[in-house]
Amino acid sequence: MFVSCGDALFDLFAADGESLGGIRLDGHVGGSPMNVAVGLARLGNAASYLCKNSTGTFGTRIRRYLDENGVGCDLVVPSDRNSTLAIVETDAGGSASYVFYTNGTADRSLEESELPPLPEEAAVVHVGSYSTATEPTAGALLALVRRERTARVISYDPNVRLSIEPDTDVWRQRFAGFAACADFVKASDEDIAALRGESCSLETFAADTLALGPRLVAVTRGGAGALLFAADGRSAQAAGVEVTVRDTVGAGDTFQACTLHRLRADGALDGGRLNADVLDLQALADFAANGAALTCTRSGADLPTLDELEAFMAERGAR
């Protein structure tokens, strides 16, 4: 089982047909770690979600969405606080920008004392996004991965959102803490620029991150593809997959879910540690990059099923 932890929000997309002085919004359940949980379930894995979720209008719909996608909700902590909302706009190329409404919301209020025990069958714990940088949830999730790191594989995606936490020093501090507990770290080139500056090369970032302890690091580069780096010195590069982009929402989360799926399918999850030695890094990178590309052909974070992804790859002769 995979347990994903963190954000629980609604993405509100600016819709066509707005009137003078008004705006129409099209709402979809969102949140990077939640997308990962749904993506894993759609790929055929047992997945549960751990978060603090509102019992109000938006939170009820979030819970229903998880149920409908086969994601377990036993680890959800109920709250009478409001749900986080994100206003999403996309440019002509489909790239998304976000404005968040997060003050005092449920998913940002998880306390360490509220952390539930994890089921024995949980093999992987995934954390990420603003929940790993904003208190008290960040402290609670860091306590969780420190508690579980010897028994389960830890996955981490910083998914830096400076519009929520503008202090880059906070992100750097939290990145160091979570990466030191992680077996697998994924970061986008935009994350790396925010954490280390534009002058930091992707290879330097990967080497420095591996030195903290992870066995595998992925760097995604949008339409330019992705890179994988293993602690044993091997690396692989997936080329960008040419598609007609609707928007890029959920692409990185799809890459994360696809990678985690293949780690299980390829037998790399062993006794609470990630055995990257057994992995075909090129096949892994290509699989995850194709999954991300397929999501980009759809509106919003609509992650693919395994059948959909395999059909998409077969059409392109990908393995």
C-alpha cells in the first residue's frame, strides 16, 4: 500500500464566458500529494490519503472524490476549518499559475498529536508540496517520515509554491530535512531554481541531494523530458514526449505516481528501503515521462489509468 500525505484543496479554474465585473470558476479537487494518491490508485495500486480535511462543502466533495477513485480515507483527520482554495490560470501554452487562499485552512492545520498510526501493509509514504513547508502541518509530516523511515520507503516532492510560503530559506530548510529522510526525491527544474538559484545545474542538484541519503533522484523539465539519477552512479534521460497540451496541471504528480508504481512493479521496494539496483532507469524514466505527457493532453489533473497509459505508449512505440 502507498500512503500519500498533505494538501487537500480545490483548484478553481477561470472559465470561459465571464461577464463584465464577474468571473466564472470551474472547480476540481486538487493538491499535489492527493493527485499522486489518485494516480497510484488509477494505475492499480492500493493507496490511502493522510490529511486534515474540512467537513464543509468543499471537504465533503474532496472525500467523495477520494472514495470514487478508490483511495482509502481511513487516515483522513476531519476538521471544521475551511478548505484551501487555489485560483488557477493557464497561459497560451498550457502552463499553469496559481493564487492560493490558505489562511487557517484545514490541510494546513495538522498537528503531530493528530497523526494516526499507519497500517502494517503501508510500504511507501509520500509527502510533498506546501504541506511540507507551512506549519503546523510541515512539522507533523516531518515527524511522520522520521518515525516511519526505517520501516517504509519515503518519497518526497518539494513542489515549491512561493505564493504560499515566500521565504526560500524556509523551503531550503524543509527540503534538507525531508530529503534526508527520503529514499526517492523528485523535483522540477523550477523547484531547483527556487531552492538553489538559476545557476545550479540539474546534475549538481541531483548529486547534492543523493549525498543527503536518497537512493534515487528525478528531475523533471517540463516539455524537455526528465532525468533520473541513482546513488550507484547510473543515470537516464527521458526525452520530451510531443503532444498537444491542454494544460500542465498534474503533470509532475503523474510523473511521481508513475515512478512509484514502477518501483513496486519492478520489485524495488524491499524491507523498508528502496533497492534501486534492480531498476532499468531508462524504462522507468520513459514510463513516467509518457504518463506526464498524457496528463498534459487533458484539462486539469486528470491522471491516466494503467490501460490508458499503456495504450498511449503503444501508439508511440514506447516501452
